Amino acid sequence: MAFLRGRTTVLGVLLAAGALGACSSDDTIDSGSIPTTAASVTSTTMAATTTATPTTTSPPTTTTTPPSTSSTSTTAATTTTTIPPGVELVISNTGIGTANFGADSNAVVHYVTAIIGPPTADSGAVDPANFGVCPGTTVRAVTWNDLVAYFGDESADFGGREHFIGFTLGPPLSGTIRPAGMATDANIGIGTGYPEMIATYPQAPVSEPTPSGAFDFQVDSGVVVRTNGIDVDSVVISIRGGNGCRPVSE
């Protein structure tokens, strides 16, 4: 009997399914024909099977700088190195910088002025006797503080026109040489110690001492370095080059 009840139950289910299938094939079901109970079941089922993902909000990141425990503030020091403009006017046996002996006087004046500023004096073309022992019939001396450039109309290689014939640098009129930075191509300048100078130019011929006790060292052809002595405390006090003018006393 249990077996028959089971078959009866299955048969009932099949008949019911067939009735529903026939109804579905003949009628169109719109949203207004859905039974309320069916909608509730569907809604409940979807709600039960949907898992909401919670929104996670990261807390804002706050960086707190602890107060300083020291009353002393440290500031990074910025070191600025200023290169003296005279560094460009390297002293050599051909002239100063790129101003060579024999070059046009006005061109040399403009060149030097562009580097170290305008002259502090300009004699114009005058009698050479105004400056001591000078070549030619006229001489012009243009001065930039402790640097004097001489221009004449006669020299060993050039003549008949005013041209660059020589220069003197120092002795300083004040405690500091101006323009600063001028030196030979071996970096010997005003204020360089005698020991360093003679170590740089160990074969330089030296003159007899002047009345003031200075010594002249010919460190290169046409370049003469003068020191105020020949002991460890002596220093370079002047440099001259070319065939410029010198005081009669020398």
C-alpha cells in the first residue's frame, strides 16, 4: 500500500505540471498577473542569496611631527665661492689673458675692461719720460688700480702704431691687490710666498738686490717676478711682463 501511495503522489505531481504547462503555452503573463505571494517569495529568495559586501573606509593617515626637544635650531650653511675676475687674465710671456703683446691698444683696453671693469686712469699718448725708461716716441699708460698696461709706438717686433708693449702688476697700493686673482700660468701671484715661488721656478735667474732689498726673478721669457726678499717670510710683491716702462731708479 505504501508503494501505491507513492505512485499516486508522483502521478498527481505530473498531472499538475502538465496543467501548468498548458496554461503557460496559451496565456501571456505580464507583471500585473504575478501573484503577490509569488513576488514575495522571489524577493525573499533573492534577499536570502545576496551577500552584501560591506564598504571599508580607511581612516585618514595623519603624520604627527613630535615637538623638538632641543632649543637649538640647525640651519644648513650655504657656501658661495666667488671667483675673482682677474683669474681670466693669466700672465704669460705673450701677454695677459688673450691680450697679446703687439695687439691694438683700444682692443686691449676694451678686453680688460670687460673683465675687471673700467680703468681708474688713462694717460693718453704722452712723452715716455713721464714713466721712466720706455721704448718709442710716445707711451700711453692705462691703469686699473694696481694693474698698468703700457702702449707704445715701438717695440722689438712691432712699430709705427700704438700697440700693447707691456704691463706691471703691483706692488699693491693698499693691503689687497686689485684686481684680485691675476697670476702666472703656474699660479704664482701677488702675495705668493718666496718658498713656493722658488719651488715653482727653481731655475729662474735672479737679479742683484734693488736698493730696497727686493729681488727680480725671470720666471719666463719676458715675465719677471719681484719678491721683497729671499727668506721664508718673503713674498711676491710685483710682476711685470713685455717691454713696458720702468722707473729710472731700476
